[in-house]
Amino acid sequence: DFMIALENDIKPAFGVSDECFSKYILNGIINFGEPVTRVLADGELVVQQTKLSDRTPLVSLLMEGPTGSGKTALAATLSMKSGFPFVKICSPEDMVGYSESAKCQAIKKIFEDAYKSELSCVVVDDIERLLDYVPIGPRFSNLVLQALLVLLKKIPPKGRKLLIIGTTSQKEVLQQMEMVSTFNTHIHVPALSTGEQLCSVIEDFDCFSAAERATLQKKLSGKRLCIGIKKLLVLLELVRQTEEGFRVPKLLCLMEEEAGLE
Amino acid sequence: DFMIALENDIKPAFGVSDECFSKYILNGIINFGEPVTRVLADGELVVQQTKLSDRTPLVSLLMEGPTGSGKTALAATLSMKSGFPFVKICSPEDMVGYSESAKCQAIKKIFEDAYKSELSCVVVDDIERLLDYVPIGPRFSNLVLQALLVLLKKIPPKGRKLLIIGTTSQKEVLQQMEMVSTFNTHIHVPALSTGEQLCSVIEDFDCFSAAERATLQKKLSGKRLCIGIKKLLVLLELVRQTEEGFRVPKLLCLMEEEAGLE
Amino acid sequence: DFMIALENDIKPAFGVSDECFSKYILNGIINFGEPVTRVLADGELVVQQTKLSDRTPLVSLLMEGPTGSGKTALAATLSMKSGFPFVKICSPEDMVGYSESAKCQAIKKIFEDAYKSELSCVVVDDIERLLDYVPIGPRFSNLVLQALLVLLKKIPPKGRKLLIIGTTSQKEVLQQMEMVSTFNTHIHVPALSTGEQLCSVIEDFDCFSAAERATLQKKLSGKRLCIGIKKLLVLLELVRQTEEGFRVPKLLCLMEEEAGLE
Amino acid sequence: DFMIALENDIKPAFGVSDECFSKYILNGIINFGEPVTRVLADGELVVQQTKLSDRTPLVSLLMEGPTGSGKTALAATLSMKSGFPFVKICSPEDMVGYSESAKCQAIKKIFEDAYKSELSCVVVDDIERLLDYVPIGPRFSNLVLQALLVLLKKIPPKGRKLLIIGTTSQKEVLQQMEMVSTFNTHIHVPALSTGEQLCSVIEDFDCFSAAERATLQKKLSGKRLCIGIKKLLVLLELVRQTEEGFRVPKLLCLMEEEAGLE
Amino acid sequence: DFMIALENDIKPAFGVSDECFSKYILNGIINFGEPVTRVLADGELVVQQTKLSDRTPLVSLLMEGPTGSGKTALAATLSMKSGFPFVKICSPEDMVGYSESAKCQAIKKIFEDAYKSELSCVVVDDIERLLDYVPIGPRFSNLVLQALLVLLKKIPPKGRKLLIIGTTSQKEVLQQMEMVSTFNTHIHVPALSTGEQLCSVIEDFDCFSAAERATLQKKLSGKRLCIGIKKLLVLLELVRQTEEGFRVPKLLCLMEEEAGLE
Amino acid sequence: DFMIALENDIKPAFGVSDECFSKYILNGIINFGEPVTRVLADGELVVQQTKLSDRTPLVSLLMEGPTGSGKTALAATLSMKSGFPFVKICSPEDMVGYSESAKCQAIKKIFEDAYKSELSCVVVDDIERLLDYVPIGPRFSNLVLQALLVLLKKIPPKGRKLLIIGTTSQKEVLQQMEMVSTFNTHIHVPALSTGEQLCSVIEDFDCFSAAERATLQKKLSGKRLCIGIKKLLVLLELVRQTEEGFRVPKLLCLMEEEAGLE
Ligand SMILES: Nc1ncnc2c1ncn2[C@@H]1O[C@H](COP(=O)(O)OP(=O)(O)OP(=O)(O)O)[C@@H](O)[C@H]1O
Ligand SMILES: Nc1ncnc2c1ncn2[C@@H]1O[C@H](COP(=O)(O)OP(=O)(O)OP(=O)(O)O)[C@@H](O)[C@H]1O
Ligand SMILES: Nc1ncnc2c1ncn2[C@@H]1O[C@H](COP(=O)(O)OP(=O)(O)OP(=O)(O)O)[C@@H](O)[C@H]1O
Ligand SMILES: Nc1ncnc2c1ncn2[C@@H]1O[C@H](COP(=O)(O)OP(=O)(O)OP(=O)(O)O)[C@@H](O)[C@H]1O
Ligand SMILES: Nc1ncnc2c1ncn2[C@@H]1O[C@H](COP(=O)(O)OP(=O)(O)OP(=O)(O)O)[C@@H](O)[C@H]1O
Ligand SMILES: Nc1ncnc2c1ncn2[C@@H]1O[C@H](COP(=O)(O)OP(=O)(O)OP(=O)(O)O)[C@@H](O)[C@H]1O
Ligand SMILES: [Mg+2]
Ligand SMILES: [Mg+2]
Ligand SMILES: [Mg+2]
Ligand SMILES: [Mg+2]
Ligand SMILES: [Mg+2]
Ligand SMILES: [Mg+2]
């Protein structure tokens, strides 16, 4: 059913039980092209592998890519759609102001809960924030780092299976910490890079007229750019606030400033 | 009504409920020229966006500029005039001598209160002070930094909207901390840079005679200088203490020493 | 009986008392060639020496090699097969989120328990994790390091004998910490390095047909590669998920990407 | 009345309420020349400004100069003579062995007391000591530094006025800490630098005969030297202990050794 | 009686009261040549000096040499044979996992007990371990270091005499810490360096036949090598485990690998 | 009476009340020449100044010189002979294993006790040890340093006088810490540097015959050497243990090795 989902976009229509995922996928998953298809397909395979293999009761997947490229939304989507009986997002948002050791305990608790279910998925979101990482120094919580390094290798109890999905925009840092190689697999989540992908997102938006969309398509086709889906959505929302008629030039101007459109 | 306000200056005439803002806008907002108009207009747009957009329930704005350029007063003004039901200034002044973790809790509390209102504005004032930043080392509170980095990305609960306005005179430092890119928008708040702007402030002051003002206008027009509005007001106050007749040369002398007037 | 075991592979068939070792030897010990034979033989000698010598009541052995080369599984196997009345694995997995001093106490407790038995074996697994080591800084727990350095030299009480088996993938770091020279002996546990060794593992796997195995043997024989047994097993499991017929090219492709097969 | 005071020296004759200031002005203020006159005049202006201006309820003055140049005595004098209802010296002498946070609380308490009076003066003495500063490292209390940086900018409550006088012999260090620019004004307190200034102090001393003073005047006039008033007073006291007749050469000798007199 | 002891080896035959020393001299003291004779003679002189001199109630001796050269066994021997009423070994083995301050208190306690006896000897064993020293950083416990630096200079109470014997394999580090110069005397404890010394140890061992010993003597005489007595004993024990007939080549091979025998 | 004492040596003959000083002057003060005379005379002057001057109620003296040059014994002597009603030695020996803050409190307590007496003397012995100083890092207790820096400047209460005598062998370090300039006066305590001074000490010793002393005088006169009195006394004591007849060559040999005698 993933493949079906990919043909259309995944709309943010959550049931009660999905409530807590909704804020991570605020604007749904817009399928703006091959990268999205590929990320979801690769992720889906890892989900299946966890479900089916007996020899690998622990599977771990790192989703890495630039700021705002949609890592969290995609990880949340994968875990939510997995249908596993236990799915949990371990997010720094729930640990604001926690001491290193409180953070550690909270993380450990999530994994211990996961070990209790036969089939579990834990999303370890925004690893650099969980680690309190800052490039000045650099500084980070070694207590949390060591806990994660161990939990990423710890086989669940007999008869239990666990999928760990991590997200980060600091792959190089995690590599220095020898965390990247501790994950079994990696998926790169890229920013939008072509005019076609951008048009694809615009199609999905109700704020441009058909004529405007045609103009944009002509102007953008074949062009290179670089912008994360998250920032793009904020800018489109900004464009929407401007008066009709001014929107196309405004968008192109913003894309030049913020996305390096030539 | 912002635009109206801009035509005249914003005088510090606070009602009871505005009491707590008054100390941040001690001498009102003197509209000394284009930079002030622009900052207030741009800021106002961000306020409107927060109010109107449904897809971006979290909007964040960084006001950065040199020491004493009026960042705090302008942020306080924007938030106060927004008319949002919940407006709060998160200021280091209320956290003197707090431990890192007490600071964190205080900040977190303000955001949690904000999440309870449908439409909120939180001014995070003087971020380098909240972070206990000092260039020697450099040293800063990573606990507070991480809390801010997370709070700046955390979507408010369903149906709630939040505008975060940060102020800082240490943009480069925040950039290294990857905090600048976490804000959605930035507004630069410059110091006064021309003789015309200086004259504009002087017009607003009751301490020079019409003749003196004319002399100053002649002497200053076309000149470059560099001084924050905050320091300028202190120096004008000093000039006022000197005897009549000596004020014009005293002011010019001070501007040469302290504002680099040629 | 070790030598017999070596002729066949050691299958993971644990009794009740071996339960706790099973997770460390999840996929048994596949005897893929000379390195495995040698490691087990050398290890067995050290076990015998502990049992028989009177002048050396304390024997210590460091098993070092690249990530995933099978150190933990081999150490667990050696200790389990030793037949010593007291055998314990001191693993970071049981100390997630422990403070430095809690870690120390836990380690000390294991040794104190070992001293109570006439003949004991303690596996100190993943020493870099016990030390909370991270190359950035570098940082590590000096409290744990010092405890280990002392325990590695401390003669057990009169009439007691102790074998300590350490494992690490950070030999150079332990050398700088002067821990390597504190061990009596070292055994290098290498990754798989030849096509023959790889074929040996494949023989052991039920996922390829005889024809496929023959093809692989031809393609791989005489080739160099480099992959730890742990990662290899994950990849083979991945290959198993792909459709029949596609498995051989898939494996070869993976080996090129991940094991440097030419 | 300051100007009158300047004509004569300020003798240390304290009433009961001045008791606590006496130890900071142990040997009065000897008016040895222009620098003393200037420092007191400039300081007096700042005191008047605090009293009279309505727009600047917070005035801050940094008195900086070499070790022993008389900064503390002068700051104590200014504050004592201000006649403000609340005057307090915040001195490291009252915080020996305090923890960083106890120091912070003590400082904060003084400011909070000051805010309660309509017109207050707080002397923040020996800032480098309050900061526990040492050039090796360098090390200092960031907690105290941040508290001071905030208190130096914090507007007192409506209707209250506050003058803050800081003293330091480490101007460059405070500059790096961005504290110097946080003060509104600075006054430089120099060491004695001429033979004439030295003679001026000697005149004030009862230990030389008129003939000796004449000799000294001749020998010293036109000469350069460099010595803080504090150290000079200790040396004069030492000279006094030597036998009559030997005092003039002894003094000259000491001045050569310790004050660089040519 | 030391000199008599030197003629024969000191066999590990301990009475009840010597129980606690036995583990430090597990394999006795084998007199393999001049270095052993000299160390024991020099040590004995220091013991006598403590006993006899009235002007030096505090004598301190540092025994330093490479890892495993026998420092601890020799220090234990000297102290045990001194016949002093109070003899104590202050060893890191009894302080595993202690906090810095607990370590300090334990050390202090031993010295305070020693001060209560008229004639005492305290062996401060493995000083680098007591200091939690690690070359990475470097890191060490300054609390323990400072305690030792003071205790090494502190004169015992009137009428009491104290001999302190320290051991270390990190002389250069202790020199940087200014601890070496705090000791009154130093004795260097070398590793074995000649074939003759090695033969001397072999003579003492019951595992080679007379013929084998003759062969070894011929092969080894005049050769240079470098190995600590501690490691040598472990290797000889290993050789003993191999079959008769293979022992001589095995030993020579090991000596080439581990002792640099040419 | 100091000058009388200087003609003879000061023998260690303490009354009951002097008990606690005796351990600091274990072997009396041997007047081996000009340096001893000068140090005692200069020190005595400082003592007199404290007693007599009214304008300098706080006098501070730093005695600095190489390890073992006799600083502590001389400071103890000066303070003991001062006849001041309150005399106290603040020594690291009484603070073994104290935390930084316990050390601070202990030091503060001594000063507070001193302030209660009209005329007091506090010896702050071995300042580098009170500061827990170690050159690696360097590391030291900033808490203790700051406490000392403040106490060295703090005027005692009205009507009280205080003499502070510090000792150190780390003048350069204290200079970097800006502590040297905080002392009013400094006295250098040198090691023995001439053969004549050495002979002077030997004269004082009962262990050489008249003939031996004559030989030594001839051999040593005009020679340069460098040895602290403390170490010299230990070596002389060692020489005394050797057999008669061998003592002169033994002494000369030791002086060559340890004192650089040519
Ligand atoms: N194809 C898509 N992939 C991912 N997110 C998408 C996609 N289409 C729309 N979105 C929306 O874009 C936003 C992506 O934000 P998200 O927080 O997941 O980015 P991120 O990479 O985790 O950011 P950060 O680097 O700040 O952690 C979400 O609101 C999501 O609903
Ligand atoms: N156009 C203006 N913009 C901002 N402030 C103004 C303006 N006109 C007058 N003011 C007054 O100038 C002062 C500006 O001080 P403010 O504390 O806001 O500066 P700041 O940039 O925040 O300083 P700092 O860098 O120290 O935080 C206030 O008293 C405000 O009332
Ligand atoms: N010959 C073998 N040697 C070791 N392990 C083997 C062998 N054959 C199969 N295995 C299996 O391979 C896995 C080896 O993983 P193990 O955790 O022991 O590796 P490791 O070197 O300790 O990894 P790490 O470096 O992450 O600590 C185990 O599941 C084990 O059952
Ligand atoms: N003109 C003068 N200015 C200042 N102090 C004077 C003057 N004349 C005499 N004094 C006396 O000199 C001493 C100055 O010492 P004070 O402690 O004020 O110096 P300081 O600069 O604060 O020293 P430090 O740098 O150590 O803090 C006081 O005892 C004061 O009474
Ligand atoms: N001549 C000898 N000198 C010292 N030890 C000897 C001698 N002959 C035999 N031995 C034995 O050798 C061993 C020496 O080990 P010991 O622990 O004293 O070495 P060490 O130098 O203290 O080691 P480390 O550097 O690890 O602290 C002891 O078991 C001792 O009984
Ligand atoms: N002229 C002398 N001056 C000082 N000490 C002397 C003199 N003559 C004999 N002594 C003796 O020499 C010893 C000097 O040791 P002391 O501890 O004072 O030296 P120190 O310089 O303080 O050493 P350290 O640098 O280790 O602190 C004392 O035992 C003292 O009695
Ligand atoms: Mg994210
Ligand atoms: Mg501000
Ligand atoms: Mg392992
Ligand atoms: Mg001062
Ligand atoms: Mg030892
Ligand atoms: Mg001393």
C-alpha cells in the first residue's frame, strides 16, 4: 500500500491514534519526484526486512540530509505506516531542559517499552539535538551518545524485533562519533534540486491560478536550485499572503534569494 | 494602524496592561528615517502572517543589529501592538543569578504558557545573555542553547499559533551555533548612519532652540556617522545638562568622539 | 572438544544456563577458515593455562579487531566452553545511562563475585563503550579506565584463579591508555578477507541453490575483500529478501559496495 | 561642595554612618594635582546627571586605572559625598570563599535593595576580583559576569534612579568580556607621574622638615616617575621608620627602585 | 640479614602476619644479578637511616623503573623485612572505583595510623594509579596529587619516625608534577638486560633439564635483551605448558618476540 | 634581640607554647653567612613596621626562594620571635584532602581569628600547595587563589594590625597570578652557594673531627655550589651513617652529585 500512497501524495488525515504523529507531518508528504519515491521505497524495504527476517531481530536505519529536507516527516510516515504494534518517536521536543541523565533515562525507557512488544519501531529524531550538539567546542552530551551507541547494537530479548529509525542533518559529526557505522543502513533525504520538483510542489498548492502555474513551469523547467521542502512551504505560505498578481514574481524572487535559483 | 504610527513617532504612553513593556521602550520609538520604517513594516508583515496562515502555526523572527540600536524596544513594540491575547518578554533581566537549569525551566515555562493561548507572541530578548555567552573561551550555557534550538522548531499544539521574536547583537555567534538558520526570518536593526537621521532625532528633542537646530542641520547634512539610538539618547541627555549656548559644540564634539563624525 | 567443535561450526543451541550467552552468539560461530580456527585455538590455550598454572593465578587476554569481526561472539564462546564454575559477561548493554561511578561499581561487583569462585572467567566486552570513549576530544570515563587498569593487575585471593577476556575495536586508543600492555596476551580477530572465506560462509547459508553457490565460488575465488562477519550476515539476510534469481547479482553488487570486492 | 573639597584635601573624618566607608579611604584623598581634580569633577558631573535627568534613570560609570592608583578610595568618596539616600559598596572583601552562586546572590541582593530607594548609588568594587578572574587560563566566574552584564543594563523600576560606579585595574579584560561598553561612561584614574605630584603628597606628610622638603622639591621637579598613591603611602611610611637625616636619600632611592625615577 | 638473603633468593614463605604481603611478592625475589643486589642493598641503607638518625624523622624513597620490573615486590620485601612495628601498603587495588576524595581520605588514614607508631613504613604503591593518571589529556586526580605532595613533606609528630617508599613506572610524569624532587632518595629498578641474568632466572626454575639449561646458557651468554621479571615469569609459565623437547626453541622464540633478543 | 640571635645560631629550644612551631624549625636556624643575616634583618624590619606604623595596619611580606632553602623555618622563626599576641601558621599540612571550599573556609577562619587580636601575624606557608598548584595544565584552586588575593588586600578592622608572611618556591607562577604584586614586600631566601657557607654549616655539626673539618675547609674554600639547607642536612645525616674515615670523601662526592660542586 506504500506504492499506492506514492502515486498520490500522503495527505495529513490522521485518526485518533495517529494524533501524536500529526505534528511531525504537518503538511503531509508531497511526492515531488524521484527522491521521495526512492526514500519511501527504500524505507519500506527496511520495514519489511524487520518484519520478516529471523536472523536480524535488530534493524537500524539512519535517514540523513540537509536541514528541513523532510527527514522527520518521512521517518514519522514510515513508522506510522509500518503497522507495528509499538511505534514511538523519541524526540528532543519532549525533553526540553532535561539534564543529560534525565534525557538518558527517557530514551532508555522508550527502548525498554519497545522491547516489551514483539514488533516495535522507535524513531530517534534529530539525533544532534538529543546529543545537545553544538559545533563550538564542539560540545555534546557523551552520556546520551554512549547510551545511543549501545542501544543501537543491543539485541532485543528473544522473540522480539526492533526497527530503529534515526534522523540527522549532521552526518559528518555522527561519523566522527562512530555512530553512522553503527546503523545497519542509511537513506539520504535530499533537498529539492530541480525546477521540475518545485513545480510538482506548486501543483499541489491551491494558491496559483492555472495560468500562473503554466508561467512558472516555463520559467523553472531545466533550472537548478536547492531548498528544503520545509523552508519551501514557509515561503509559499508567505507568497500566498501577497496580493494576487504579484505572486509569481514574488516567488521567483524568493527562490533566487533563498534557493539559489539562477 | 502601524503605518499611521510610523508617520508620527510612537510615544511611550502605556496603559496599565502595558506597564511591563514600558521599561523596554523607555524613550518611545523615534522615527528617524527609512530604517525604522522598514523594520516596523517588515515586522508587521510577520505578525500578520502568524495571524492569517494556517499552514505555518509557528513563525519565528530574529531581530539583529549592533549594541544599542533599539532591538529590544522595537521587538517590545511589535509584540505589544500585535494585539495577540498572549504576549510575553523572556528577558535575562528576570533571571539574574539563575543556574543554567533554572534559566531553562523559566524559558520553558513561558513557552508552555504561550502554547495555552490560541495566538501568542514570545520575545526572546538578548539571546546572548540568555545563553550566558562570553567571547573568552568562548563560554555559554549549552543547556539553554539546546532548549532554545528545540523550542524554535517545536510546533505548538493543534489549533495554536505562536510568533517568536528573538533579539541579538551577536549574529555571527548565533550563526556558528546554527541558531540563525533555525529562525524563519531575520530583520537587521541598524545604528544611525547619517547626519539627516541624527537631525531627525534632534527635532524630536526639546533641548535645542530653532536656531541651534538649524545650525546643526547645516553642519550635519550629508555627513556619515555611526551610533546606536540608545547611546545617542544618553549623550543628548548629557548635552542637556550643559549650559545653554554650549550645547551645539558639545554635541558635535561628542559625536566626533563617540560616533565617528568626520 | 574445542578442536572437534572447530571441524563443524558451533551452532547456537543453548541450554537453560547458557540462555544469557545466546544473545552474544546470535548466529553461532561459522568456521569460515584459518582465522577462526586460529583464534579459537589460541584462546583455548589461554583457558588451559588459567586452569593449570599455579604461578599465574591471573591471566588476561585481549581480543581486538575491526568492528563486527565477531569478537564478542568469540569471547562469549570461549568463556562458555571453558567449563569454569563462574563465567560472567561484563557488558555495556547492562549499563545504559549509568553514571561513571555506577558503572564502576557494577564492574567491581562482577570481579568481586568472580574472586569468590575458585576458577572464574570475566568477559569485559566492548571496552571502548565501558569507557564511554568518543574520539572527539577525545573523551572517556577516567574513573572506569582506572578501575579496569587496576582490576587487570589485581591478583585474586589465595587459591583463586581468574581469566579476564577483553574485547575492543579500538586497540590504538587502549594502547595510548596503557591498557594493552596491561593484558598478558592479545589475539587479533580479523574481518573476512578472501573470496574463499566468503564462500565458506555462503555454504553455511540455506538461501542459495547449489548452482548459485557454484557460480559464486567461481566468481569469488582468488578475490580480496574486507567485511566483518556481523555485517556480512545482515547483508546475506537482505539478499534473502530479494526474489530468487536476483540473489547472486545482488550479493555481488553489495559485496562491491560494502566489502570492496574488485 | 565638591569643588571646595578639591581645594583642600578630603581628610578621613567619618561620622558614625560613614564608618563602613572609612576603611576604603584609609588615608583620605590627597589632592596631588590635576588628575585628582579632574577625576573628582568628572565623577561629580555623573552624580549630578543621575540626580537631575529623567530620561536616564540608570547611569553607570567605570573607574579604571593601574593597581593602587586610588580607584576604590575615589569611588567610595564620590558615592559617600553624593548624598543619595542609598549608598552601598559591593566589595569582594565581604565575599571571601563564597561560591559563584553565593556571590551572585549577594550582588543581586545589593541591587534589589538599591531599587527600593528613589535615588541609589552602588559601587561595584574590584570587578576582576568579584569575577574571580585570573589570567592563567584565563579563568573567571561566568555566572557573576553574566549577572553584572545584565544588572548594568537593567532599568530600575519606575520612579527610581540608580548610579553604578565600577572599579577595575583590568580594563582590557573587561573589554574582551564586552563589559566596558556596557558602562555609560569611563574615568581613567592614573598613577602619579611627575615629581611635582610627588612633592604635593610629601607636603601633606608630617615626616619631612621644611629643609628636606625643599631639597626634595629641587631634586624632583621636572622628573617623570610612575607609582600608585597606595604604594607611595606605604613607602613613605617605611621612610618614616628610618632615622631622621637618612630619610631624603632613602626616599629617593626607593623612588628609583619602585617608581622608575630617573 | 638482608645480605644473607641476597646470597640466596627470597622465597615466598610468609607467616600469618605476612599474609597481606604475599600477593605482592607472588613469586618471591629471584636474585638474578647485580641490579637486584644493588636495589636491595640501597633500600636496606635507607631503612637503617630511618631507624638510626634523629635529625631526619621523615625519610622518603622512590623506587622507579619500567613496567613489571619488580618494583612492588621489592618495596613490599623491603618494608616487610624492616621489622618496623607499623608497615602498610597503600595500594590502588584497595581503592577501585573510589572517588577522588574517598581515595584521599583512605591515603590520609594510612598516614595518620602510621604517625601513631614510633617507627613506621608506608609503601605508596603504583603512584600513577593512585593519581588516576592517563597520558591522554593528560588527566589525573589533583586532589590525590596534592595530598601526596604534602604528606611527603609532613614531619611526623615528635618522637615518631616514618619511612615512605613510593613505586612508579612514570618517573617523567612525576617529575613534571614536582613529586620526584619531593622524595629524599631514588632507586632505579631495571628490567633484565643480559642473557646471563635470564639464565640466572632459568636456573631457579624447575621446568628445564640440565641439558636444556646448558644449551640456553650457550645461546644466551653475551646477548642483550630487555624484559621485566614479571612478564618473564608469565612467559616461562607459558613455556612450561608446551610439551617437553619444544621448550627451548619456544623460549628463545618468545624472547626474540617479546624481549628483543637478537 | 634578633641581632643577638644572629650572632649565634637559633637553636631549636621551644617552650610549651612554641610546641607547634618546633616542627617547622626542626633543625634550628644555622647562621651560615650573609644571606641568613640579611633575611632575618629585613624580616625583623617588617615586623617592627607592623608594630609601629599607624597608617599601614596591614603589612604583607613574601619570602620566596628555591625548594628547601629554609623559607618555612625562617618565616616560623620571624613570626615566633615577633612577640605578637596572635601568631598562626596557615599550612597545607593541616588541610590534606580538604575540598577547595573547605580549604577556603579554614584559611578565612585563621584570618578572622587574627582580626580579633590587636596585633597579629599569619604565616601563609607553601602558597603553591595551598593553591593545589601543579604545572601540568596548569591546574590550581581558583577559589583559594581569589580568597588569598582578597585577604592580602583587606584592611583589618579599626584598631587592629596584621602582618601576613607568605612563603613560596614558585615566584613566577604567583607573578602570573598577580599575587606577587599584591604583597607589600618580598625577601629572597637563597640556597647555599659557596664553599664557605657549606663549611659554616659543617662547623655546626658534631660529626666531623677537627682535622676533617680543616681538610674540608681547604677543599671547599672559593668553590661554587648550590644546595638548599634542608637537603644539605639530610645528606649530612646520611654521611654520618657511613663509617668514620670515609665521611669526608663521601660528603665531597655527594656535594658533586647533588650540589653541583666542581
Ligand atoms: N515529500 C516530503 N517529504 C518530507 N516532508 C514533506 C514532504 N512534503 C511535504 N512535507 C512537509 O514538509 C515538512 C518537513 O519538515 P520536517 O520537520 O520533516 O523536516 P526535517 O528535515 O526533519 O527538518 P529538520 O532538519 O529541521 O529536522 C513537514 O511539515 C511535512 O509535512
Ligand atoms: N527608532 C527607535 N528604535 C528603537 N529604540 C528607540 C527608537 N527611538 C527611541 N528609542 C529608544 O531607544 C532605546 C533603545 O534601547 P534598546 O534597549 O531597545 O536597544 P537594544 O538594541 O536592545 O540594546 P542592547 O544591544 O543593549 O540590547 C529605548 O529606550 C527606546 O525607547
Ligand atoms: N566465525 C565467527 N566469528 C564470530 N562471530 C560469528 C562467526 N560466525 C558467525 N558469527 C556471528 O556473527 C556475529 C558476530 O557479532 P559480534 O557482536 O560478536 O561482533 P563484534 O566484533 O563483537 O562486533 P562489534 O565490533 O560491534 O562489537 C554474531 O551474531 C555471531 O553469532
Ligand atoms: N588622591 C588620592 N586618590 C586616591 N586615594 C588616595 C588619594 N590620596 C590618598 N589616597 C589613599 O590612597 C589609598 C588608595 O588605595 P585604593 O585601595 O583606593 O587604591 P586602588 O586603586 O583601589 O587599589 P587596587 O588597584 O589595589 O584596588 C587609600 O588609602 C586612600 O585613602
Ligand atoms: N628479583 C625480583 N625482583 C622483583 N620481583 C621479582 C624478582 N624475582 C621474582 N619476582 C617476582 O616478579 C613479580 C614482580 O612483579 P611486581 O608487581 O613487583 O612488578 P612491578 O614492577 O611492580 O609491576 P608494575 O609496573 O606492573 O607495577 C612478583 O611476582 C615477584 O614475586
Ligand atoms: N639558616 C637556616 N635557614 C632555614 N632553615 C634552616 C637554617 N638552618 C637550618 N635550617 C633547618 O633547615 C630546614 C629548612 O627546611 P624548610 O622546610 O624551612 O625549607 P623550605 O624552604 O620551606 O622547604 P620547601 O621549599 O620544601 O617548603 C629546617 O629543618 C630548619 O630547621
Ligand atoms: Mg527533523
Ligand atoms: Mg536589547
Ligand atoms: Mg562486540
Ligand atoms: Mg581597589
Ligand atoms: Mg607495581
Ligand atoms: Mg616550606
